[in-house]
Amino acid sequence: EADIYQTPRYLVIGTGKKITLECSQTMGHDKMYWYQQDPGMELHLIHYSYGVNSTEKGDLSSESTVSRIRTEHFPLTLESARPSHTSQYLCASSKGGYNEQFFGPGTRLTVL
Amino acid sequence: SQQGEEDPQALSIQEGENATMNCSYKTSINNLQWYRQNSGRGLVHLILIRSNEREKHSGRLRVTLDTSKKSSSLLITASRAADTASYFCATDPNSGNTPLVFGKGTRLSVIA
């Protein structure tokens, strides 16, 4: 069982709200990632970080931001949620070497 | 897109049969990894094969890698109903410090 946590697990909000999805890991991994995944579909990389104060955009990043102030914490913020943001959001971490990724349980977001 | 392609997209077999899934990719790689995802959950790392390896085994899993054809296969022997899940390949590109590139996944159903 990977030591990576996501909160909340489920979130239902209205359009236009600002939300932050939390992700924390206790493995001391330097690399962390956010993915968006519709049920049964492919993963889309939103943002990633290779260390504190280092963040990079993925393929699907334009409507969200991330921060990496502490090694163990990598929150994702949507400034203004829209129905098109309805999806599952997966956080993952890895540590150098072979880049094997450890995934959290996901946050299922519904925007009404 | 650099994403790999899994084949088939969906596979349905009887318990006890073998399941074979294929993955093709486009760039040179350091290693290739296979992940499993149960419905509504995060991904779990199954097995990693390095670019200089041709075959690897782990329990009922057998992975092959053909770098000349840029393809890999995952064989699950003597499948069980509990193997029902989506399976994703992911490549670690041999091009700087870039994240894993995940394929689109194969949805496996094992019928008891």
C-alpha cells in the first residue's frame, strides 16, 4: 500500500467555485504528478514537480495551478470550476531511478 | 502524441484462460512499466522491464520487450476474476528528465 493520500475523495461543487485538491506523500519522494482521468479512459498529465519550488505544466494544465512548497505536499487548484472539469484526479509520486510511480486513491470531482 | 497504444482496448476471457495485452510506443526508452487499475482507484505498479531486457517474470505475469519493434506484451496466466481491471503500459523516455508516458489502457474482464 503506497503512502500517498488525497483529499477529498469525492467533491460536488457548483460552477465558478475555487477548489483545491490535496495530495500528500510520506515516502520522501522528490517527484510528484497530477493526472486527470475520465472513467475507463487514458490518463492526462496536468502538472508535475521534480522538487520543492519546481513545477512544470503537462498536457492539460491551462485551467489549473499547483505549488510545491514542501516535499510531501502538492496541492492542485482550480480557480473557477466548470462542468468540463468533472473527472477523476489522480496524484502520484516517484523517486529518481526507474521512475516507478505510486498513486493515490484519487479525487472524484463533479461540477454542477 | 508520444502516448503508447495498448491493444486490444478491451478483452473478455473465461477464468483460467491466459490474457495477453500489447503495447506499442514511439520513442526510445529507458524502461517500460505495466500498471493495473481497479475501477475508481489509483494505478498500482506491476512490473518494470529495462530497455536491455527482453523478458521478465513476476508470479503469473510475464512481460516481453522488443525495442526494435517498439512494442511490449503483458501475459497474465491462469487468469482469475480478481484480475478484472484496466492495464496500462508506461514508457520512461530516453530523452532528458521527462515523466512517464502512459498508454490508453486495456480493459480486461475475467468471467468466472
